[in-house]
Amino acid sequence: MNFSLYREMLSITSVRRLLLVGMVARIPHSAAGVLLTLHIVLTLGKGYAAAGAAAAVFTIGIAIGAPWRGRRVDTVGLRKALIPSVVSELVIWSVVPHVSYEWILPLVFVGGLLTLPIFSVIRQSLGVLVDGEQRRSAYALDSIGTEVVFMIGPAVGAVVATSGFTVLGLTIVGVCTSAAGLFLLWFNPPTRSEGVLDAGQTADRDADELHAAEAAVVASAPAHLQEAASEMAPTVSQPSGLRGKMARNFTWFTAAVAAVFAVAAGSGMVLSGTDVGIVAVLQRGGHESEIGIVFFFWCASSVVGGLIYGAMHRPVSPILLLLGMAALTIPMGFAGDTWTLALLSLLPGLLCAPVLSAASEKVADIVDEERRGEAMGWYGSALTAGVAFGSPVAGLFIDGVGPWAGFVAIGTAGVVLCLAGLFLQLRRRRSMTITQTGAGDPAT
């Protein structure tokens, strides 16, 4: 690896400033999930099912709003597109901690719709500011910064919340995110090339952006998938007629692709359910001030797992990786103290980044290059749907059975999903073998 490219890139003022803004802008939202959960549970006195429902509503808002925000950047320019986000981040996150739970749900939905699209803006701008090997190095630096932020952010959010400052913490989330948006408005990084690119240059840039989107999902895991996953869709959408082009548009959607999407949804479900479970086990056990320790171990092990998987020369089936992660999540429910839970989080955490990397690689392998961007957009949607589903399901079991039940329910659901997928794969292979054998037999 040529590390001098990193030094060259950081010497470019516009790139260095953009990477710094990207890190700063992600910090508030990396802490927002834990803050919102503990505000609903501790300050409002609601259960974890209610907290999970709020997280799901926020995730759904992000998923719906991301494509629209991306199109707005393309059509009206960065500054006009970001104004609604800058205003809503400040207003909504300043209001949320002062209202009842019934008002929180619509507010966080609107907040999700208008979330500052930091992942896609940074990705597009880097794609314009640098090219070739420099572009890939810039995306790698952005991923490293994202990993650092999402290791530290949830831990900081937990410390603030358990110190009794959820109202102040959520307000700071809005103020800081809005300030980051204002800085982007002032900086106004380019999101499209001034010159006309030929077909080869455009294809190279689009491929690099798609790879960067996949890397952003891995970097933001395991504690903050929803924003990165929702912004995996191609930045330039091509409208098509619903009736005439539907069949042609989805010719790439095979049984193998459906299996990978199921893995993506299952991964999102297990990770978001684990997120809620960690908070519940420690809060109910009187160790809420130590939530940040477990989040740090969990997120750091994901980074290590990603590095190990990236150094491997042979891919591993994503469904087997998810099976391992889901099964290893179950024992977390039986931890009796903070350090036991932190240590038990290491093994499922190690498989987190590999699951997401293997799944995105599988999509790239089995979908034709010209349809890959669309397929990855749907992959991000499947991942987001799983995230939205996991939090409230884990919350229901936590409230109804006990804190440990969230891990057991989510882990078991993931295991069942994987076993069903492996069974269907086996049946499909046997069916194909019988068909090929029959076709090869001579006529009698």
C-alpha cells in the first residue's frame, strides 16, 4: 500500500477540510441513538419497546428521505438542498427532549426525513475533488474517520445520558449537527464535475462511489447503520415507467440476490436488537454509567474483524457469517456484569464487519455491472428494514420477559433465518443437480 497517497491527500486543503467536517458532522448522530433510547426509558419512564419503536420510526424516516435528499442535491445544488436539514436538525432535536412520547414519534420521523445527508455529500464531493488512486485513498481516510467516530460516539452518548443530561445531550445533537450543516453551506464543496467526463471516467467515478458507500456501511457498524445504509442508492436516479419497464428492471433479482438481501435484513435486525439489548441489560442491572465500555468493545471488535476479513484471500459465505454472529449474540443475554458483557460482545462484534463486507461483495459478484448500483441501493434498503425491525422486537421481549430476552430473541431469529436459508439453498442445489443429471441421460 502506498501510504504517501494519504499524505498527499491531506496536504490538499479542500480535501482535508472536507474530511474533518465529515468526522465532526457524524459525531452528534453517532451519540443520538443511545441518548434517545435512554431519554425515553429513564427520563420519560417508558419501556424498551417504546424506545425501539422510536428508533424504528427514525430509521424509516431516514430511509424515505435519503433518495429525495440526494436528488435535491443533484437538481438544486448543495446549498439549497441542505437548508431544510440545517433548520430541522436544530429545531427538532431541540424540541424532542421537551415533549411527551406521543409527540416524539412524529418529530423523529420528520427528523429522519430531513437528516443532514452527510454520508452521500462527503462521498460525492470527494469523488469530484480527487480522482484515480487519490479518490480511493480519500474514501479510505473517510472510512477510517467514520470508524473512529462510531467507536467513540455511542460511548459518549451513554455517559451523557446516564449522568442525567439526556435533555441537554439531545439539544447538543441538534445544535452541533446544524452547525456542521452551516459549515458545509459556507464551504460549499463541489458535488458535480465542472468539466464533461467521458464514459470511462464516469464509470470509474461511479464504481469508486459505490465502493465507498459499501465501506461507509461497514465503518458505521455495528451501532449506527441506518444513515449509511439508506444512502447506498445511486446518486443519480433514472426514472422509468412502472409498467413497461418493471420486468426488465428486475431481471437481476434472482434467488441468489434475494438470499443476500435476506442476510442484509437479518444483519440489521441482529445489530439493532443488540444495540437495545446492551442498554437494557446494563440499565436494569444498575450499571448504566458503564454502557460506553461495552459499546467501545463491541464497535472496536467490529473494526478488528473487518481488518482480518479484508486480509483474507478467500471469501466466506455471508449466510454462514450471519449464522455465527447471531448464535454468538445469544450468550450476551446471560452476562452478569459490565465486563462479562463487554467480553461476550467481542465474538459477535468480530463477525459484524465481515458479514456486511461479504454480503456486499456477493451482490457485486452475482449482479451485472450495469445494474450493480441499483442492486446495492436495494441491498441498503434491506439492511435499513432489518435495522428498523430489530429495535422494537428486542424491546418487546425486554419489557415482556426480561433484559436478557432481547439478545436471545434477536439471536434466535437470526439463527432460524440462516438455517432456513441454508435449507433452501441445499434444496435448490439438489434440484439443479437432478435437472442437469436428467438432461444428461441418453434417451431410452
